Amino acid sequence: MKRYIIQRDLPNVGKANAEQLRATTDASNAALDQLAPKVQWVESYLMDDQSYCVYLAENEEVIREHGRLSGIPVGEIAEVKRIINPIKG
């Protein structure tokens, strides 16, 4: 599977409370269950009005289908070509 970064425009997501975030993750997980094993959610980074989500997926189309099923908007999708960090260099 390929690794992707998905940018989502989500107004006030950085200020969402635990209940609001739980509703979003529940919707995401339900969609993931329907699409398994074609897509996996790794983690998300929340900013004020955006999130950046890391997914493993067969292709971009399955990520867009996840967005449709979950009701969570999908903005730009970028495939990760390489990963570097202080340990791997």
C-alpha cells in the first residue's frame, strides 16, 4: 500500500471537543470497516481549520470513497514518496 497525506478543510476542528472528535472518528472508522483492507488511517494532525491525515491506501480513489462514506471532506491528496527523520537520515 502507498502512504498518503490528506489535507482537509474543517472549520474550527482545532477547537473541537472530545465528543465532536469522537463522532468524526466513529464515522471514519465505520467507513474504514466497509473499505478494509484497501485503506488504513494512521494518524491525523489538527490545526485551527484544517487537518492533515496520514493514510495507507491502494490508491487515491479509495481515499475519496472513504471521504464520501464518512461525510468527511477530502481536499488535496499527496502521495508520500520518501520518509526521512533524524534516525533514518
